[in-house]
Amino acid sequence: MYTILHNSRCGKSRDAIKILEESGKDFVVREYLKEPLTKDELKEVLTKLNLKPLDIVRTNEEDWKANFKGKDLSDDEVLNALVEYPKLIQRPIVTDEKSGVIGRPKELVEDFIK
């Protein structure tokens, strides 16, 4: 079973949903802006992605620039920022029970679900 962290306003995220739908594979949609992830859930996603918290931050977002840019933040502080400002999370993220991928470009999602 796949899970997609989805933002309905994001074209890449909508593309990933379409890829999952067309694959016929089972998946769950988590609209993370409406149902934010907990810190523990973010840690689990990062483990599956094999990435650090800063690796999934959208650093061009105004919330990041206004509150965090240029600061030397620990992983824990970045996690706290992602919990407080979920729109900072890269999208889409598709995971299964063991691993995951950031779906940019969309071909990464296609390869991941093969």
C-alpha cells in the first residue's frame, strides 16, 4: 500500500495521484495541509526517504525565508518548523512500508511504483 503526501494545489502532486490511479495500485491520500503530520510521522517519512529534515524543506517559501533562512538549525528544529509550517514540506512524497520518493520529476513516482 502506498501513501501520498498530497497538496491539491500542486500540479506535480496531482500528476503523482494520476500515476498512482493509472497504475491500479492501492494507495492512500494524505492531504498534509488539512491533516498535518506529527513530528514522529515526519521522522518516519524521512527514514523511508533516507533524507535529513532540511532535504525536504521548500526553502523558497516565504515562511522559510521570513523565519528560518540563514539560521543554523538542528534537525530537530527543522522538524519543528515543518510541523508548524506544513506547506514547507516538499511534495509530492510517495511512500510504501519501507521506502519512499519525492515525486519531482514525476518519473520518480513511476519508477518507484514499478
